[in-house]
Amino acid sequence: MSLFERLKIGLTRTRERFSKGLDDLLKGRGVDEDLFDDLEGLLITSDFGLETSVMIIEEVRTRYHRDLNPDGLRALLRQVILEWLVLVQEEPRPWTEKPHVILVVGVNGVGKTTTIGKLAHHYRSQGRSVMLAAGDTFRAAALEQLRLWGDRCDCPVIAQQHGADSASVIHDAHNAAISRGFDLLIADTAGRLHTKVNLMEELKKIKRVLTRQGSNAPHEVWLVLDATIGQNAHSQVKKFHADLGVTGLIITKLDGTAKGGVVVGLAKTFGLPVRFIGVGETMEDLRPFDANQFVEALF
């Protein structure tokens, strides 16, 4: 099965809500203000977000001309959404230092550790040497889970005992990755509610400790989000970005929800690149985000 087919299957629920709803709205109708209002409502119920939905429809209105039939209007809507996603699609940052350090953060239950394992598989398949840091020292199963992924992907895991200081673990892992010449260090962190100040301070400490080692680490701070929470993801991005300077988003569980429109809303609201999306359970189902393929699968 091709990567695009995997994406298309993964977005089935979102497409059934959005694309089928769009077809139903356009069927046998003329283009008038009522139709624009209905299109805006469809975007909102597909979790594009209120503000983003209004902006999309305003842009479509601005570019609409009377020669367009409903099919042409559909194509115009598709084009506007694609253009917005392309604006925040970036090539990965160049790896100018070894190791390149990615700090992976997020709230409880979004699947950070599993996502890290899949990231390790992705980069190992490109021929990169990858080390993992078990910075989630609070959840007893996290270390064992990361070790299993390390064995599966042939990646060493640097860890300490349960309850150890996360910053210390990641500091040691960074030193080990430097001394052993690894290309990439991916650091796991404990899931934490973005509203808990003391827990967010621990993440800031990890970032400070890495920076003090005289490198530009962490080179990336990637926030993992669960697509099933829809618009609640916005408050998470806002807080993590303010505290840590998020450089990219990973949106998981898109296969389990009809709320895939949240990808567009987050991209438009925060201007942050979506680095990877998760559309299934297998290692190949975490895939680099491609705006063209995402919109194609959505429509």
C-alpha cells in the first residue's frame, strides 16, 4: 500500500464528515450568501475552528467570481486551504551539529513515547544513527516502553532509575551521544498538564541544561497533540509554545477522529509547521506531513 493510500485511509472519518458534507451542501444549489454561511458552518463542525473557518470563507468570498459553478467553488475552497497549509510547511532544519537534539513534549496520554519510537524508526530507515533519552522518569512503564522501541529500532536508550531528575537523564544522554558520535538524540519527557506551572518549569529546566552544554541544543522542540481533542489542542499549543518555543507539531490519532480539520486551524492560528502526522498503529503510519497529500486525502 502506498503512503498516500495509508493517509487516505487514516483520514476516512474526517473526509466522511467534511467532504461528504461539502458535496451535500453544493448539490443542486446556486452560489449565494446562504451557501457561504452553510460552508462556514461545515468548517466549524469539522473542527477547523471558528476564527479559521471565518477567515477561510472570507478569502473564498474575496476570490469568488460569478462564473464559478459549485464544482468551481469546491476547487477554490480546496485551493485556499492548501495555500494556508503550504505556508507553514517547512523543510526540516539542517543538522549542523552532531547530535541533532529533538525534545519531545506534550500532555499525558497523547502517545509521546510511541511517537518517539516511530520517529526513531523513520530516521533509522534513512540511515541515521539515533539515541533515545528516557526523560520520562515519573511513569513506571515509560522506561520499559522506550527500551522496547530501542530494541526494535536498534537504538541505544540512556536512562536512570525511576524518579530520577529528568534534566540529569537528558544531560547524560546528550554527553553520551556526543562522545559516541550519534547523528540524532530524541529525548522523551513526562506527560504534564500545560496548566501546571511546576511541571512546565521542569521542562524549562531541561531546555536550560541542554543549552548550558555549549551547543544549540535542543535544536527542535516538538509538541505531540492528540487529534481527537479537536479545538482543545489550541490551549496546549499556546502554553507550550509560550514556555518552550515550540518549533513543530506532531498530530497523532487522526485515524480515530473526524476532527482532522484541527490541523488547518492550528497551522493558521500559530504559524507552526506540522512535522509529522499519525494515521494508524504501525510504524509507517507516522509520516512526515505533506500539505498537498493531506488536502488531497481530505477532499
